[in-house]
Amino acid sequence: MKDVDRAYLAGIIDGEGSIMLIRSHVNKFPSPCVSIASASLELFDWTKMVTGIGSIKSKKNYHPERHLASYTYTARYRDVLTILQMISPYLVIEKKKKRAQFILENYEKVTKRNGRYSYNELMAKHAFYNNFKKIG
């Protein structure tokens, strides 16, 4: 991916995106997620093309006569690490920059691929989530 594409994507995430940890029915621990909402499907087609990852979903529009169609781009799990590595140098919003850096520096250290944790590993995992929440 070109630097200009990385910077542009960082700007989109700074303005319209979220960097978060979310729970799913698959994992008992929250996992990284990058999500962007927009009425521009073209923007998300471009995002998926340049990153090679993520999914695009349309949102339910209860009033199509008053509202444009709306979409969400989402990347989850380890794909988030890939995106954050690409864009973190270009993030401007301090909260998002801190969240990206925290995930990049700590998520893999406290996440086991087999999902089996010793007591100490489990405590480190909980500390990771509590510290992430403190970022805001």
C-alpha cells in the first residue's frame, strides 16, 4: 500500500472510524476491531481493495425516503493489527493514536492462539482490557 493510501485511510478512521475491543459470540475475550460508517460504498470498496481485508455491510434503512443508504466497513481480530501497522504513523486524533499503539504493543503478548490461559496469563489479559478502557 502506498504511503498516500495509508495516510488517507488513517484520516478516514480519525474522522469516521472507531478503534475498539469488542466481544463476539466466538471469543470469550474482547478482540480488536476497526469500524468505519459512511454512506459511500465506493469508499469502502476502495478500502477493501487497498487493504485486502475487512467486510462491508449495509445498514438497515428504516426511512429510505429521508435517509441515504449507509454502510459499515469492519476489520476484526488479527486483521486489525495489519491495518493498525499500516496507518498508525498517520493517525492524528490522540485517543485513536493511543488505542492503536496500545493494541499493537500489547494484544499479541496477552493473546494465546489456543485460547488456554494460566492464572497469570488470564490476569495479564484482564489487565490489558482494563488498561485499554482507561485510554477512553
